[in-house]
Amino acid sequence: MVVEILIIAAANLVIGGLIGMTGIAGFLLPMLYAGYLHMSVTESLALSFFAFLISGVLGSRTYYKKKNLDMPLAWTLSAGSFLGALLGVFLNVQIPEDKVKILLYLVVLLSGISILLRKEPNETRKEKGNLLKKYPAAAVVLGVLTGAVCSMSGAGGPVLVMPLLVLFGVNVRMAVGIALFDSIFIAIPAGVGYFLQCKMETLLVPLLVSALAHGIGVYAGSNQAERIHQGALKKGIAVFSVLIAIWKLIG
């Protein structure tokens, strides 16, 4: 148990730091819990989403202070994501655990591939043709769909939501801030939903340790973000994710 707690603390410190620096990498947490520590999918997702809640709060606060968070659009998207997250928890319960693990590994694989193939947009470009602000109903639908996928599979949110926001015309800096804010409203219903299905006494210590370590990691990583070469770090995360996912799927 002590070794497991130390692994959880170290992993959350590192992954939290990567999230703070790049806004991505959260999808590695449920894979660590389910694939390496052999926790149940429910326990893995419960711990992961409570960590995502912390990174979402800390990260979106930083972007809000820097005026890179469009609150009206963020609230609209998050309303849909909250409903989608509830749907995702319900769907997860209906699917056998081995199938959910395969879904998790596929999400990690596709996330890694998308990072490798994605062309980084110009962060200084002006926002043009933001379709989601023009059609708020589309933002709600996008929130429901992404919230359900993230909640059911364990994807943190930004790795899926951020590129879609950019595709719909949102400035990349604003897209990261909105995606982090949106992840709060995926994490709350998903974290509570999965945690209530677990034995609370067995998860309380890991939950507290992971929350503390994750918060420290995100805070430290966000302070180092401007000193790190973002492209190289993201590519490294992507390669690692793809290799791990393929290994688990084959195994």
C-alpha cells in the first residue's frame, strides 16, 4: 500500500506538471491506475477526475487572470459538458469493464496520434468566425458529446475539447482556457459518480495524496510553461502515449 501511494504521488506530481506546462497529458492518469496499478476502472476514473478538477480550477484561473477565458462561451459549453458527463458515467456502468479498458487505451492512442499530427496553430492570430458564439446551441451540443466521451473513457477534456474549439474558430489561447474551465464541469459529475460506486474508505488516502501532488504539479508546471519548448514536450508525451497504448492493446 505504501509503495502504491508513493507511485500515485509521483505520477500525479509529474502528470500535473505536464498539464500545467502544456494543458494536456491528463489522459495518462487513468491508464496508470487501471493498466499499471491494476485498479478497477471505476476506482481509476474516480481518482483521475478528482485530479482533473484540481487542474481545471488552477489552470482556468490562470487563463482568466490573463484575460484568455471567454466566460459566456465557457459557461455555455460547460452546461452541455455537465449533462454529457452524467450520460458518460451512466454509459460506463452499462459496459463491461474489459471493454471500458479497451476504450480507455484507444482514447489514449488516438489522443497521442492527434497530438503528433496536429499542426500547432498560431497563438497570436485573431479570432475569426467563431461559430460557437454565433450559434450557442452548437456549443451545448459539442459540450454534451465531448463531456460524454471524456467521462466514459477517462480523457481529461482539454486534449479533446481544445482542438475542436480551434476548429470552430476560437483563438488557441482562449481555447485552452475554455477547455480547462470546461474540464471542471466534466470532472465534478464524473468524479462524484464514479467515487460513489467505490468503497470510500479504500480510496480516501489515495484521493488526498493524488489531489495534493497533482495540485503542486500543476502549479509548478504552469510557472515553468514559458521556459519549456512546448512543441517538443507535447511530441514526447504523444510518442509515449502511443507506445503505451499499443502495448496495452496488444497485451
